[in-house]
Amino acid sequence: MNTVETRPQFRETITSFKSADVDCQLEILWQAYDTLGQALASVVPVALLSQAVQQLIRQLGQVSREEKLAILRDILAGADTRFTHAYAALNANMKLAFWHRLFSGRDWPGLSAMVACHSPSSQTQALLDRLNTMGLNERLNFLRQVLA
């Protein structure tokens, strides 16, 4: 019975994420990854070493912070760009690894300050609160769903 009650709430969480502003989505992802820490590295170790993930990270490293933030916004919004196409070609674990590498990199603190979700809406705050109550497996499932 517990599972049945949780599934609609889980789907609502995914829907809330997808309807949030792209900058708020970036902030939510960062917070989700920040709390996962090294647990994610143990879940997708092979994907962290993926050449496709490494190449995408390298390409992002060659652009300015402003361009990098625009590219991440495009990826989340599904814009028709070469970066979005490269990201879309990754499997679910590689997408998790991509964001893990990105958020654990030295550039993210500077990018985080540039994200315009400084005053999240009540919907975004409720989503962040919901994420904080999720266990590791549920949070990983959430990330797989929203990053697909």
C-alpha cells in the first residue's frame, strides 16, 4: 500500500521538476547531486569513465562560463543544438555521470552563482523539500527520470 501512495507523489515530483524554470531545474539538480555525494560514483562507476561523457565535459570546459550555463539550459530545455544531441545520445547512467562530473568539477561553484533561481517559487521549494526526504534509490530514480 505504501508503494501505491508514493508513486503518485513521485510522479508529481517529476512533473513539478519539468514545469520549473530551467535555472531552478539546474539549482534543484545541483542540490540533489550535492546530497548524493560519492554515493553516485559507486552506482555508475563505468559511466564516469565513458569517453562520451569525458568528451562532452571537455567540450564544455572549452567555453566561457556564460556559454556553459547557456549550454546546460539548452540541454535541460531540449533545444536543438550539437551539445543537446551529444547529451541525448548518452544512456541513463552516462547522463547521471555527466551531471555528477559537472557538479563535482571546479567550475560549478562559479556557475551556481550565475543561476537565476535565487528566489525559488513555493512549487520549487516544495520540490526541494520533497527531494530532501527521498532515499538514495528514490533520488537516483528521480534523476534518471528527469534527465532522460
